[in-house]
Amino acid sequence: EAGVAQSPRYKIIEKRQSVAFWCNPISGHATLYWYQQILGQGPKLLIQFQNNGVVDDSQLPKDRFSAERLKGVDSTLKIQPAKLEDSAVYLCASSPRGATDYGYTFGSGTRLTVV
Amino acid sequence: DAKTTQPNSMESNEEEPVHLPCNHSTISGTDYIHWYRQLPSQGPEYVIHGLTSNVNNRMASLAIAEDRKSSTLILHRATLRDAAVYYCILRYDSGNTPLVFGKGTRLSVIA
């Protein structure tokens, strides 16, 4: 089974610029998550989708971050405008709906550096 | 969210067993204990999970205390490829409950 695909793998931008990340989850996985991982810390949930609906976006900084999941498959996460503190790895994960038995599958992430 | 406490780091010799502890004294009856690990430059990967009984799979074993206030992830023979950050996570018995990560334990394996 193919894993969770993310692109780009690395991105360097200047502050106040915009950036977008793309995620393609495992086929058939209804639930998709975006996490932010700052160096030295564990991943922090930004947003959770169930099919194409948002389940939890309470920790998403909505003044600058946005995310969508079109047709319940691929997802994009956008930052506009970026700040220095947004430098982090952005991880996408997916799981089958209602899965407590099989866990999440994570992508390798996108490393964002804001200069 | 219920909290877990793990040592910041541990070290092991290659081919020896490793016992990674996790304390979760405020665990509720419906919290599952999940373990994930994160290899360098990779996303986290699922290792094992359990509720009350000890669990074994091809990657590791999970030993859960009788009162469920602590658990131990056991790697039976550490290899260099097991060097990673290991996260112990409590997850409410719901398929839609997201994983909440702490800082985890950084395991170093010495050849």
C-alpha cells in the first residue's frame, strides 16, 4: 500500500510570503490530519478532517493558516503571510474512519524555513 | 487530555533489550495507551497500542501495569535502526480522537 505523500519536501521563504503544502493520504482513509512540529518538540495538531469536513481546527491560527480537503481526498495547507515562528516541519497523517486499532500513517513532512 | 510522563532520553547497547517507561497516573478507563516512534527526518510511525492486557507484535511488546498508571514499551533486541524518539500517548476510545504528542523519549543505540 502506498504511504501518505507530501510535497514539497523542503521550502525556504521570506517572512510575509505565502506558502502551500500538499498531502495525498492513503486511498480510502476518511480522516486526515495536519500537524506542526517545531524543532525539539512533539507534533502539534493543527486541523483534522473527516472526509471533506473539518472536525477540529481549534489550534489552527486562522488569521494566517488555512486548509482544505477537496472531495475528501487530497488536502492543502496554506500560510499567508508567514512569520519566522512558522519555521517547522508540517506533517500530514491519515487513518481509516473510526480506527483505534490501526493507528495513523504519517507522511515524511515538509520542512519549512522562514527567513 | 490525560498526560504522560517519559524520560527525556535513554541509551542502550545494540542487541540488548530496551525498556522504555511511561507514567500516566490520570488515565481513565477508556483511554488506550499508544506508542509511536519517530526516526530522524521521518514522520512518526505506529508501534503498538493496548488497553489493559500486555500486547506483542513484530516490532515490540507493551507491558501495562495492573492499575494502568504506567506502561513499558519493550524492544527485545535494539538495533541501530531503533534510534528514534518514542512517544507514549493516551487516546480516548474514539476513532476520531486525535493523537496528542508530548516530547517523548529520545533513544540512542550504541554499537
